[in-house]
Amino acid sequence: MERPGRLLLLSELRVRNTAYDVSLSRSLLTWKRRISSPVYHPFRPRFCVPSFPRRPDSGVCHSVSVSEIISVREEEEENSSRQRDDGSWKKIKEREGKDCRQAFTVLYVERCRQHRWRCAEVTFTCPEEALYQRWVSSIREQLASITSRPKHLLVYINPYGGKRQGKHIYEQKVAPLFAQAGVSTHVIVTEYANYARDHLRTEAELKKFDGVVCVGGDGMFSEIIHGLIWRTQIDGSVDPNCPDQTLLPSSLHIGIIPAGSTDCICFATVGTNDPVTSALHIIVGDSQPMDVCSVHHNNTFLRYSVSLLGYGFYGDVLTDSERKRWMGPARYDLSGVKMFLTHHYYEGTVSYLPARGIVGTPRDAAKCRSGCVVCQHNGQLLSKRAENYTMDEDSESDGEWRTIRGKFLAINAASMSCACPRSPKGLSPAAHLADGTTDLILVRKCSRFDFLRHLLRHTSKDDQFDLTFVEVHRVRRFRFTPRYCQSDSDLELDLRENGKRQIFSQICRDHPACGCAPAYSSWNCDGEILTHTAIDVRVHCQLIKLFARGIEEPTVFEDLTNPCAI
Ligand SMILES: Nc1ncnc2c1ncn2[C@@H]1O[C@H](COP(=O)(O)OP(=O)(O)OP(=O)(O)O)[C@@H](O)[C@H]1O
Ligand SMILES: CCCCCCCCCCCCC/C=C/[C@@H](O)[C@H](CO)NC(=O)CCCCC
Ligand SMILES: [Ca+2]
């Protein structure tokens, strides 16, 4: 727990008619119940309550970090007069024409189960108005001194994401909290796909805002980062089509109010997909840096990715599920089962640049959590390297490119864990949000039974990488070329390596009537299908910032004291 530091205020105030010692420092608001210690009176055969000053005993003590106070509300006069004390304090005067309020309510973050946050409140009654004024203005001064809190937000709502509840969720659960916290908003309900992206690219007056919030799923978040990153590069004269360019980070934070089908980015950065929790992380001005992969084809920009780039299984699931959008989130389950049964494999070449000199491996037991030291260390290391090499710093400081040819059921690059309600530990449980790397997972051709074992391990404690047909590499950059796109010299090499068998399988591929496997899949890029299969991917360390703090480890203290967490 935070140490209180120098006290700004210390008073005896009342909470629900009970006396509390209430203190405020720059970091903490604390209220501790004064429990009257019964003392024996020699002349009276009973216990009595001692008069002031009383010894505060180890009564119930609550502490709230000032950084997690949402706002202070001044209570109406009648409210204060209802909370009169037992007579030892003056009664609340009702002076005509004068403001004599004496109660104020502090709204603050309370932690609940499974990383959820709620807005709790406590009302304090003061013995006199001057003290009341000091308390309200002192807390407000402390809140105003937190410069990281957003004051003006640009909000985009996708009314058709997930279960089509985006607008309702925002109006019912989020807008009232923003209003209470004094956050002003400019709300835009999108009219068609890519509306938010194009608005951010060209029209939005970004200087007016401290952050951009999207209400929707991963697809909507993807629109926002595409608009923001593109705009930042154009404004800063950086060519987004050049894969070797170091991209400029956007100064605006991004908030996600989850209202989608997978909500993987929200889940992996907050620990839950709960709109109220996300709204509170935005209000307190949390900051979580995040890696972004740029995807190019032949020196032409295709897309950015922050979660999953998946070829084979996840590409096919997405392609199939797009035809079933009307089903809502269940479309992924149906397409998942169908593609599992179809069991297609794909041939191609994967080249990658292993991440060198950084801390962490994809097989670590430790996970990326709030204040992650791996992300901090690698972030500093990579930004130092970038200072020394302006162009293509990777090949200078990382190792040699490595190449793997083969038949794959799935090729996945997870730039973060990709934890989501479907798989709470994610595709790569030890991947980091902001370490400048992506985990390249290669699932080679195997039996249906083995592939099922691998898939099921995403939902259990077992290690999904501990299988002979699965390999995982932590990389800074990678390329993929499907076999049918390979150069003549590569194909010749294949022929020499694999003999005649290859020639016949190629003939089959050229004749769909024979019913054998298709030659190529599509890339699933954060839930969008890419137009090209041959791609060049580069990780840009900590390119964007979210209003989040990473997943918090629950502390023993919280578990024991927070009734909401039980
Ligand atoms: N007004 C709109 N009409 C139609 N499509 C829209 C509109 N606004 C945004 N979109 C598009 O809808 C797609 C899906 O949106 P979103 O990500 O919010 O939900 P989802 O796909 O259900 O969830 P997830 O991405 O988490 O699986 C996005 O690709 C987005 O570009
Ligand atoms: C037979 C039982 C098998 C159980 C296997 C469960 C494995 C689940 C892994 C989930 C990985 C999610 C990765 C997230 C990808 C998102 O960027 C993307 C956009 O929202 N979602 C999908 O592509 C949607 C992809 C949905 C895949 C199912
Ligand atoms: Ca990463």
C-alpha cells in the first residue's frame, strides 16, 4: 500500500453517523473509525463511553489512493441536516440566503472480483462549514494536480459491433461516469465501416482532445489506431509505406469501452471486458504503452496489428465467420469447429529476426502484468538502439535472419498474450504488451487429434507449446511467403530437398477438381482479412498508449478487506 506522506488535513468527520479520523495527504485519503473504548468506572457498576479525546483503536480503516478518486460531490443542504450527530456537535444551521452545506461525497475506485472496478462512494459530514469548504477544496486541488487525467475526449461508437449494444452501453454505463468526473466528450456514432478511421485521418481536430475512445470490439480499436498512427506519420512527414522507417508515436491516449465479440485487446490490457472498469481506467488517466506491428507487401503498407496475425487456422476461421456476421459472437465458435474439421495445411517459408539482448522468452512462467519490468527494460533498450540507428536498426543489433520452410496448420504472431474470454491465458501467455517483440508460433502439419490437443491447451493450464509439432520464437521482424509465390530458385531448392512428391502435389494444387487442399490461406490481422499472403512484419516498440495499466496482480490486502472482492 502507498505511504501517506505529509498530511494536508486531519479531522474528525462523520460517516453514517459514526465518528471517523479522516486524513488527506498528497497520495492518500484515509478514514478510520473511532471505536469508543469501554472503561470501567469505579463508582458506577457499568461500562461507560469516555469523553473526547478518545483513543482511536484498531477500528475499520479505509484508504483510497488520491489517484483513484473519481470526484467530490457537494451534498445538498437537506442531506446534511439529515445526518445530525448525537448532540456533541452543533446542529446544522439553516441560514437564509447563505450556503451552509456540510456534507460531501467522495467517489472512488473500488476493486472487485476478476480485475473489475466499480465506482464506490463515501459521504463525510463536517461539524462546521469552514471545515467542509477546506475538505472539498483540498481534495479538488489534489485531483486538479494530476495532469495525466483526460479532460476532453473524442468518442466513436460502433452501433453494430458485438451484440449491437455499443450505444446503449455508452449511454447507460459510461456517459454518467464521465459526467461525474467532469470529463467532456464529443461523441460520434459511426455510420459505416472505416468511418472513424477516415475521420481521424483527415477531419478530426485532434488538438482539442486528450484522448480518443472507441466503443466496440477489436475491429473498432483497429480503426482508431489506423486513423491515429497514419495521421501522426503524415503530420510528421514520415512515409508509412516504407517498412524500414521508424514510426512516430501518437501523443493521444486511446481508451476502449468493450462492446465487441472478442474484446481481446481490452481483456489483455485491463484483465476484463467490463465497460465500467474501462471507463474508470480512462477517468483516472492510466497509461499503458503498446507495441504495434506494421505489415507490408512489396514496400506497400497493408495494415497495423497489435494482437494476432494468423495465417492458416485463424485466417480461415475469420474468412468463414465473416459470412456469418449475423450470428454475432457465436460465429467464431461455429467457424472454429468447421475449420478444425476441414484441417487444411499450407506450405510456405517463414523468415524471422530473433529478438536479441532483450529480457524474456515465450516459455517464461511469468506473465506481463501492471508495471511490467520486462516491458520497461526492453523498451529502454530498444529506444537507446533506435537513437543510434535511425534506419533499419533491427538488422544491426539483432541476430541473423533465420528461415524455416514447411507445411503449417497455423502460423501465428502474437504481439500480446491475446487473452480473451475464449482463452483466458491467450495464444501466447508470456507475450508482453510493450517489449518490442512478437511471439511467432508455428504449428506444423500434424494429425487432427494432435491439433485438438494443442487447441485445447489454450483453455487449460497445460503448455500449448510443449508439443513436437509446435515451435515458438520471440522475434522483432518476420516475413512469410506462401509456396505458390516462391521464386523459381526457391522452388528448385524445394524440389531438390523433397523430390518428386512435390511435383505431384503441385500439379494437384493447380487442378481444384481433384479436391485436395487449397494452396493458400489468408492472414487474420486483428480480426481483419489481409489482401496479400506474402507479408513483411516489423514490431514498433511502444508506438501507442492506452488508458489502461496492464493486468493487476490481486494483493492479499485487497482480498481480505474488500467485501466486493469476496
Ligand atoms: N456504423 C458501422 N456500420 C457497419 N460497420 C461498422 C460501423 N462502424 C464500425 N464498423 C465496423 O464493424 C466491424 C466490427 O466492429 P467491432 O470490432 O466493434 O465488433 P466485433 O467485430 O463484433 O468485435 P471483435 O472485433 O471484438 O470481434 C469493424 O471492422 C468496424 O470497422
Ligand atoms: C475445439 C476447442 C478449441 C478451443 C480453442 C480456443 C482457442 C482460442 C484462442 C483465441 C485467440 C483469440 C485471438 C484474438 C484475435 C483477435 O485479434 C480477433 C479480433 O477480435 N479475433 C478473432 O480473429 C476471432 C478468432 C476466434 C478464434 C476461435
Ligand atoms: Ca509485444
